[in-house]
Amino acid sequence: MLPNIVLIGFMGCGKSSVGRRLAGLTGHRFVDTDDLVTQAEDRSISEIFADAGEAYFREVEQRVLEETVGVCGIILSTGGGLVLREPNQVALRKIGVIGWLDADPEVLFERASRSGKRPLLQTENPRETFDRLLDSRLGIYTEVADFRIDTTQMNHDEAAQHVLDEALRRHRRFEG
Ligand code: S3P
């Protein structure tokens, strides 16, 4: 049986769009940790950051992730900062094979700032904030991921196909 697939990566890397396509390709159910947080709190991510702060958001994020451990048949898209907490890294490994969607920083920044809805980039100098955050996280994505896909030159359908191929290859190797 096809394992769960977890998508990690920086804001703007396309986790949700690629994850939805992967769900279409595999028949797995699409689950997004940001959606789970929003549902649990009955308010938007921006509202949670504004009203309760990032630390509170991280608590809820960790809780909804822990509740996802043991669920089968899912494609899990994660918020870009979810991998920061070590218990979350452990939980992700239990959930499924972990694919990191990466892209050139220019492309990531363009995609991440497009919606204007990302609270962490609502600063005086969003580009500087973006560079600092990306720099501090690249090592963690590298460590946590089972594989990395560079989506710079890919549309979402192509990225989804690449993730699926890679996840299947790893799964087969694992199963012997
Ligand atoms: C965050 C990324 C966001 C969301 C929150 C914090 C981060 O998700 O979880 O705004 O710390 O990088 P996306 O990666 O889906 O934008």
C-alpha cells in the first residue's frame, strides 16, 4: 500500500497546491496542518498570530500534528515552520515519507509574498526577514527530509508527479 506522504518546505514552495494534486493522483486524503489549526481555533492564521502570538500558534500546530500520527491514507502538507520543533520532527517520521519542496529563493519569495497573508512576512523589510528565516531553516529541512525536489522549473502537476515517483521509489526500497 502507498504510504502517507508528508510535504515540508518554506512558505511559498507550493506544499498545499502540490499536496492537493498528489491527493488526486493517489486517492489519499489531503490534510493541511494550517487548515487543522484554523479549524481547531475557528479563526485564521493571521488572527491567531495577531491575537495570541506565534508561540501559541506553535502549540496548537504541535497538537494537531500529534493528533495526525496514526492516521493512514493521507497527503500531509505542513506549515513552513512546523519542522522547527524536535517533537514535530519525530511525529513527521512516524506519519510518512517526507518530501521537501524547494525552489530558488527568488521564486520562493515571489510566491510567498504574493498572497500578502503570511504574518511572519508582515515586517518593515519582508525580504530581509525572508532571507533570515530561510537561512535558519535550510539545515533543518535537509535533515528532516527523506528527499528534496527542486520545483523552480516545475508547475504543480510536474512537482506532484516527481514527489510521487520519489516516494514510491523509497517505499519499494524500504519494503525490499
Ligand atoms: C509559517 C508558515 C505558514 C503558517 C504560518 C507560519 C512559517 O504556512 O504555518 O504562517 O513559520 O513558515 P505556509 O508554509 O503554508 O505558508
